[in-house]
Amino acid sequence: EADIYQTPRYLVIGTGKKITLECSQTMGHDKMYWYQQDPGMELHLIHYSYGVNSTEKGDLSSESTVSRIRTEHFPLTLESARPSHTSQYLCASSKQVAGVGYGYTFGSGTRLTVV
Amino acid sequence: GEDVEQSLFLSVREGDSSVINCTYTDSSSTYLYWYKQEPGAGLQLLTYIFSNMDMKQDQRLTVLLNKKDKHLSLRIADTQTGDSAIYFCAESPSSGNTPLVFGKGTRLSVIA
């Protein structure tokens, strides 16, 4: 079944460590997105990509990087984790033409705790 | 820029109807969406409506769109405890190839 997968599901890591959150989708979607979600629910767009070798910054991108070497894979890297990075991270994907009614397909999320 | 506003909380009794409201700013939005997020999960697309429609019904869900007032609502008939979740409204900006703009979410609590 086509889907979008995020690993790990939960991660506890020490301050200053470098971490990579993985996101893969099997739907052949060109567009992929990373969101950080507050405990208070609000979604913040971190990065997005329209296709291979294309990445754009969202509203909250300054402390992380992404890469898009393959269509199906869109990892998010924090170079130096801080307690302020403690949050839920959601990956999503969509078809090439935005706003055609398909919407986004979201992964289950990675819950990150930085101690 | 575009903005989407929702009330943060709604509490209803089991069996009653729930109405979740949303306002948006981009009058040229092409599609508007409703997503549901259950605890510990990602967002799930519930339904969407094209901007040239006034209403869309899908089983217990009814979406109403008032383009003049830029107001979108989601009505859940016969609300069940399993409907307890966070509901996000989102618009597809008319500016073309840009990400969806999400509201901050409405937490629906269903009281048995």
C-alpha cells in the first residue's frame, strides 16, 4: 500500500548532537514538506521541496537542513540539537500540481526530545 | 500574506452536531481542506472543497463555503467519541506553487 514513512517514531537525544530524521514515500509524489508542531497544535513549515535537487526554506528553517537526492526520500538534519528543538516533526507529500484537490499525505511523525 | 483563523476549542455532547469554523484571507484560493489529527498521529485529509462550490457532503461530514465572507465550516453530524481530535482548516494559495496555509487547529472534545 502506498504510504509515507517516518523514522524514528520517538527519539531522545543529548544537547549538541547531530540528528537526521528520515522521511520516505512510495507514492511518487514530487512535493515533500517538513513541519514542526507545537504542543499547542500549531504547524510551522520548516522546509519543502518541489522535486529532486530542489529545496526551499519555510518559516522556521534556520537551524536545520534538508536534501532531496531521490524523489522518495527527504531527510531533515539538525546539526546541533537544543532543548528548544523538542517537538513533534511531521513529514508530508503531495502531487506535482498543488491545489488540485489531492491535499497532503502526512506521515505519523517523529517525536523528538532533546535533554 | 495569506492567513487562516480557527477557534481553538470546541466541546460537544455525543450525538449532537459539531460545527467547526474557519476564516481565510485569500479570496482566490482554489481549494480548501479539512484535516483531522488524532492523538500521537499525523494529519489525515478528511475532505476538501473546490472554490466554485458552496457545499459538499460526505456521509456525516458537511462542508459549507461562503466565498463572499471567506468563511468555511465543517459540520459533523451525530458526533461520536471517536471524533475527538484536532481539526485543521487549510487553503491552497492562489499564488501558485506554494505550500498550503494551515490554521492553528480546533481541538474537538466529545463528552459521552
